[in-house]
Amino acid sequence: MKSKTRMGNILLAAGALFLAAALLLTGSNLFETYQAGQASERLSQEVRSRIESQAQEDSHSQAALAGGEEETPEYLRNPEMEMPVEEIEGNGYIGLLEIPALGLSLPVMSEWSYQNLKLAPCRYSGSAYTGNFTIAGHNYSTHFGPIGGLNAGDSITFTDMQGNRFAYEVQVVETLEATAVEDMVSEEWDLTLFTCDLSGESRVTVRCLQV
């Protein structure tokens, strides 16, 4: 009888430990998501401010041109150019991504890394100028977590640090295996957004064309 009681107590204690661990993990994930949301909001405001300042400078330059001629943007003259990078809080940013259907406005970092993804979505490959732009984001609810809910026809915009705005329309939302790297980076689409699903074994992928 005593052995059964002892075993029952051990099982109860083990169950309590598992429950405590689960609650701790959930709390940690929620806090990390909150921190990511706060950071991306602060950084998106700074990126937007830098873009607006650059736009004002460009408008003054345009006004100074003889005859009021409008200058062709540099990226159109040289599509292979590197996207301009602005350093903010020690990291490089290339622009602002906006997804109205999800209420998201997110800064985009110039270089991809797991550490950078905790702050903001990152350029994974390509460029907005050459039409093979791929952006990776963490599956935080404040980052790319909701992108699986996008529908064909939804609009997405990206504005670079010089104020050049690129408009896209969602064509396909698909799920790819985590190992399908070549499929992730596709020349067929002008813009691809992707994030891992909750299991971490697949990638939710949004394909877009420029409009």
C-alpha cells in the first residue's frame, strides 16, 4: 500500500514538474514575442523617419534641376546596384515592409541570421530592384506568424531607404518542406515571404508579383 502511495506521489510530482515547465516555456515564448513586437515597432518608426528624410532631400534636389526635369531613380539606371543600407542601433536596414491585410509594418534588415530574426524580418536573398526578392521572418505573431492567413489579391508594399516604393500582389500561399531551399528562392516570383510553421518542419511561403 505504501509503495502505491509513494508511486502516486512520484507521478503527481512529475506531472506538476511537466506542467510547470510547460507554463514556463509558454510564458517565455509570449515574453519573447512581446519583446520582438516592441523592437520592430520602434525600429519601423525609425526606418520610416529615415525614409521620409531622404524623400525630402530628394524632392529638394529635384526642384533644383534645370527645367524641372524628373531624375530617373538610380535603381532603374542600374538594377544590379546594392540596396542602400542605413545603420540603426548597430544593425543594417534596407527598408520597410507593409502588409495592410495583417496590419503589419515591419523594418527589413539587410542581412539574414537567426539572431537578426529576433529583431525584424531579414533579406534572405535577391533585391527589390531585380525582382527576385526573398524575405525571411520569425513566426512571432508580431512578425511573420500571421502570413499564412494572406489571400491571393492581398497587397504588400516595400519601400527602400531612398523612398522608392514597390507594390506587390499576393498570388499563392503555400507550405514547403524546410529542406526545399532551391524552391524557396525562385526567379518566378518578384517577392517571396517565408517563415517556419509552429512545428519548425515546414515553411509557410507567400509568393507575390509586382504590380
